[in-house]
Amino acid sequence: MNAANMLVVALIINGILGLMYSRFDYARETQEAKIGALELSVKKSHTVYIPVWASITAIIAGNGLLLFANKKTST
């Protein structure tokens, strides 16, 4: 499997996952203050939204690259 095929698979899978899960959340813990043995930390929750157009573009680009790579190796 060459680099072009791996890129095609990655684009298509990421596009499909982007359509299935339009957002993902993650938590980030930061240390706010440390006074002696007392330590305060804060968990901040972040949400990342994946636009539908980006997912569809990734799928189309993956398919286009797949067709182009197959046409190039056929001749």
C-alpha cells in the first residue's frame, strides 16, 4: 500500500467519522495555584465542531484521488 492509497483511506474514513460525529469534547486540566500542600486545579471542557462541508470535502477529495491514482497506474 503506497502513500496515495493511505491518504485516500485516511480522507474517506475521517470524512465519514466527521459526518457521524459532528463534534467531540475533551477536558483539559490546568494547575491554577499551589500554596504549600494545597493545590488548586481547574478542568476546562472544550468542544470542537466539525463542519459538514469539511467532512463532505474530505470524502470527495479521497474519492477523486482514488480515481486519479487508479487512472494513472492503469495507463
